[in-house]
Amino acid sequence: MLPELHKVLGLLEGGFQSLRVAVVGDVMLDRYIVGDVERISPEAPVPVLRQALQYARPGGAANVAQNLAGLGLRTTLSGFVGIDSVAAELVQLLQQAEVSTDGLVAATLPTITKTRVVSRTQQLLRIDVESHEPHRSDDASRLLDAAVASVASADAVVLSDYAKGALTAELCSVVIVAARARGIPVLVDPKSRDFSKYAGATTICPNLQELSAATGVDVHATDKLLEAGRELLLDLDVEFLTVTMSERGIQVLRCAGAKEHHSPARAREVFDVSGAGDTVIATLAASLAGGLGVEAAVELANVAAGIVVAKLGTVPVAAHEIVSELTVSSGVTSADKVLGRDRAVERVREWRASGETIVFTNGCFDLLHIGHITLLEDCRRFGSKLVVAMNTDRSVRELKGPTRPIVSENERTRVMAALGSVDLVVLFDQDTPLDLIRAVQPDVLVKGGDYTVDTVVGHEEVLAAGGRVEIVPTVSGFSTSNIVKKMVAGATS
């Protein structure tokens, strides 16, 4: 069970939205060229990729910022971009992700770009575009000013160091001092061999290779390496190290005698580890900004990392994905699928942003029976997320009479949410769900029985938005009214 579970869910379900995180570091654009390899070139012994698609995503510190925005936090990004078309493309992607780009400094060096050539899930080649020249002093001064300004209103700070020149020792020192003076956590993702530039941070989050480079201890001598990490803490005045250990999970290191914590890796099929470290530090920063303890923060980061490594490319994690994972793996009750109208609409918006197809159906669902189960299973065939809208008790009485419902709305929603085919349950108080359909804007609207498309409430709105309406057959002889009649007959016989 995840520590502080209810507090975690409260943050994921909207609590993060009041928090702000400042990300400072090396900003880049990740491009992907994806296709299939079916033959070897006759010109040279190299594979020939038949390109199927090409896309771009924010990378490096920009991916950290995008992860934080995906969790719902207000995020400000400071770093260098070039004066080029790549910078314009990157800014557009960040703004679409609702990341503030006010801290980006247009410098004389080109925007860092990494292009990955991928066949199915196998990376064949990476092409990097970057300059090894140092940034001009006036550009560095502008970045320092932007970074300090972002700290002034932040609840946490992330230094995302890819060793590309943005995070100088001076900038790190000034930002850390400013943040600690405000009593907010500073988290560092290090690429420098010299961790002294991060002195005074709350935590440094190296992987084993990075910790080995910083300590000089063989990466394969795990126990000695972790002990060397503990020795760094006093020298650097850092509260704890958060060491990512690949398939062995995440280890929190503290000074001798203090309680440590190990979070085992979440078993998943791994497609691509690109950006997994960005997700870990973003989730840690969000968690600490939200007041979670270190153990809960690390466990949540581990869940988030497990989600992103199952995806291809540099992909941020979204709050709803973590909620879904926790629902399955951490004993979250069915009640966590039951949301109020506004939170339900927000959840659907997050799903749609992640490419999910939204299916919507509605009803009283008073006594759940085989006809209902069949309808819901049919609904799930039409998309990846099923939203079930249920009439409130007052609405059921208006439609069915004063003796209904037999089962109260609290019990009906909990039972419905317990079904594996259902992803979200929301109540509506009107006679019809038209207002809710307009708010949710489902891709597929489903009704059962003798309806036609033209008689389904909301069909005009769904069709006008490019969606579709599906009518599925009912199971003959099954209804709540028939069940009640049988119960009454049995009681009087």
C-alpha cells in the first residue's frame, strides 16, 4: 500500500493545481522518426527504414516541465533555446502542454535537438545537434535572472542538468540559496561528475552510473557505491540522495543512523527508458511541493516511472494514469472512480489529451442485472474509456415513481464503479443527461433497447462534434421492473 494514499489521491485529483514548480536546466527538442526495417541497403551494410511517421516532443528539462504540467502543477521553465525554427517549435509544444516559457532565453547557440530513428520499438540511431561552445556571458546573466525570478513564486525547484552548459556552478549556487531561503525543496537531476555544484540542495537524484562517476566507485560494487553516496551527504549538506537503480527500483540514502527507504521497481514490459529519469524527478518535486513525506514521494515516483517506460519515446505521465495504476495495484476502492461533474469533465479532458476514445452511456441502473452487464461490455468494445452517467435518487423518482429507486445513489455508484469495464461514474440530477453529454463531449454515445439514433438524447451534439451513436440490443426479459415483480410474486406466494 502506498504511504499517505488518501493524500496522494487528493493531490492527483486536483490538489496539485494550486502548486507551482520552477524548472531550470538544459532544454532540448526530441524528434522521432519511426518506421519498419524490411531489408539491408545495397549501398552499404545498413538497414533501410521505411518511414511511417515523424513527431517531436520536449526533451531534457523541457520534459521535466511537461511532466509536472501533466500532473496538474503550474510550471515555469528556464533554459536556453536558439534563435531558430526549432525553438519556435519547442515553445509551441510547451505552451500546448501549459508550461510557462517566460524563462526561456534565446541565445546565440542553436537549440539542442536529439533525433532518434526507431524501427518498431528498437532504436537504430540517434542524431544530436548541439554546440560545445560556452554560452555568452550576457546570455548566462539573462538566464540567471530568469531562474531567480521563477524561484520567487515557486513551491519547489528542479535543476535538470544534462551537462549542456545551462547549469553553471554559479547558477546552481544562486538558485539553491534563493530556494532554501524561502524554505522550499530543491531537487537535482545530475549529469556533472562534480556534485559540489549542487551543495545545499534537498536531494540529488543520480542513477548508479552517475553516482559511480561522482564517487569513483565501480558501478557494479553496489554496496560500496551506496555507502560512498552516504558519505557525500555531509560534505554537500544535502538531506538525502534518491538513487534510481533501474530494475532494482529506487533507493533513498541518508546519513549514518537515519532511516532509509527502498522502493522496488514496478514490474512492467519496458519499451523505452527515454525520459524515465525526468518523470521520476518531476513526480518527486510535485510530491514534496504537495507536502508528502519522502517515502510516499518515492513510491509515487516509482509508479510514474513504471508507466512511462511502457511507452515509446519521451512521453510525460498524466495524473489520471497514476490514479488508474493505483486503482489497480494499490487497493484503491471503487469509490475513487466516482467523481463529481466538474472533476469528471476534467478527467475526461485528460484522457482525451492522452489519445483515449471516450464512450458514454447512461441510465438509472437501479438493480444491476445481466442486461446492464451486457450493455456495459458492449460499450467497452467501442472505445478505451467508459463513462457511466447515473440518475440521482431524485431524478429516478421523477422518472420511475415514488417507490424507486430500490438502491440508493451512493450504493448504485459504488457497485457500478466496482466493474472492471467501467472507468468513471458520475451522477446527474436532470431527467436527461444532455447537459453532461455536452460537457463530456464523448466520442461514442451508446444506448440499449429499442432506441434509434434520432431518439437518443444528445445524438445531435455528438454527431455534430464528429462522434457517433451506437445502439446495442437488450437482453430479453431482464429489467429492474421485472425483477421487482418476481420478488413481489415470490413474497406473496
